[in-house]
Amino acid sequence: MCRLFGLHAGSEPVRATFWLLDAPDSLADQSRREPDGAGIGTFDADGDAHVAKQPLAAWEDHAFAREARVLKSTTFLAHVRYASTGAHTMVNTHPFEQDGRLFAHNGTFADLERLDGRLAELGVSNLVKGQTDSERLFALITAESRRAEGDVGKGITRAINWIARELPVFSLNLILTTATELWAVRYPDTHELHILERLPASSGEAAPLDARSSRIRALSKDLGRSRHVIIATEPMDDNPEWRALGGGSLVHVSPDLVVTTSYPFPAEPAHRLELSELSPSAAASQKP
């Protein structure tokens, strides 16, 4: 299953060190579960987006994902991909960038031809460079955000509601970031998504952030001294403040780290896909 990680550190850029393939799995497990891509998105001091990513098929060098990189940003977005749609190529690797925003998705849905028709109607077919359902979902959000005069929350809501109404859906979990804001969706409740609002140490030496999942690790001394919010596929340390997002939730983290949760989507998509309905490759990519 794909791994998502989003971090919002507020208004001041912080340094964080990332590993994108840091699992303690046995070699036997790794041989069956190597990723199809990995990437990290950040923003520079001018608010411009930057993405470092690499398609990682089984025959390719995994040094990109295994080696640590030190990055500085106000928001971070990391993704490790297990492909359900699209080849193992750079253009299909997350995160994606559109209109200066970054996006990553964990899940799959069907009837991409119908979605392609909708994107053509909205005049954004040119935003889709690869074959993934994820990039198409992002393009729909971008189109709806443009129609909402740049309101990303409205764009996400309109896009997810259209897909829930019109297409067969397995999972639409996503994280979208700008230099100053972060949004996350868990829809419906197929895959988990978790949030941590982490406060700085109240006394003594500040403990650094050391967040580690089965694939992604983030380490930052800066974040031991400042408040921040993390969204992740799974809890990444033993902090008891981690909590699971409810199915159907839309989370917004503002520039000053105020977290708002709403439930603007239908309880169930019109056609909810079961694992047994997916193709063998898609089903393998969606298993926990």
C-alpha cells in the first residue's frame, strides 16, 4: 500500500531529514514489496514548489529512497508508491505539482475514461502528463479550485463529490500542500489516515521529531522546538496524541496551524469498489 506523509511547520521554514525506504523488513518481504516510486515535495523561501522523486521498479537502484536528504521548508509532502495504475516512470511518480501546489494520493478508483471526459469539459486535460488515476484526481481538484477562484477547500470538496457520485471508488485518501497550508482527505474509510498535532517540549532539552513508519522516516531537531502538524498513513511514533481521521473527513491546516475538520462528502460513494473487484495489480497495491 502507498505511504503518505505531510507535515506543516507553520510560518518559519525548518530543516528535516528524510529517508523514503527505511523499513526493517526482511529481505524476503522486501523482494515482494519494493516500491514503484518515491518522492518528497517542499517549498523554498519564495513559496515555489520543488519535487525530488524517482521511479523505483524492482530492477532499479534504490539509493534515492534509501539515502537521507536534508531539506528545508514550511510544509513537506512525502510519498512511497505501490502502483495501481500507470507504469513505473518519473511522470507517474508522486508528488505531483499543479498551480504551485503539491499532491499525493493513496488509493484507486475506476472508469478513468469518464474522468478524462470531465477533465476535457473543464479544459484541464493538459495537466495530466502520465497514466495514473492520482494525477487525474489532482487535475480535477485543480480545475474545481480554479472555478472556485482559488479556494482549494471548495475545489477538493467539489472534486471528491463528483467522483463519489460518478465513478466506482475504492479509496481517495490524499494530501495537498502549499507553502502555507495543508489539506488531507480520508474517503471513504477503506484506508486509515492519522493526524498528530505535536507541541514543542515544555521544559528541558527539546526532543527532536523522529517519526518513522514502515517506509518513511523524518528526523528534525528544529521541530523539537516548534509546534507542527503531521498527517500520515499510520502513526509514526509512540506519541499518544496520534488520532485516526474519520471516514469522509476533510482536514485543513491553516498558516498558523489551526486544524479544522469537516465532513462534506457523502457517507458512501455511489459505487464502492471491493478489493475483489480490482485487477490483480491494483488489488496487490491496495493491501495494507
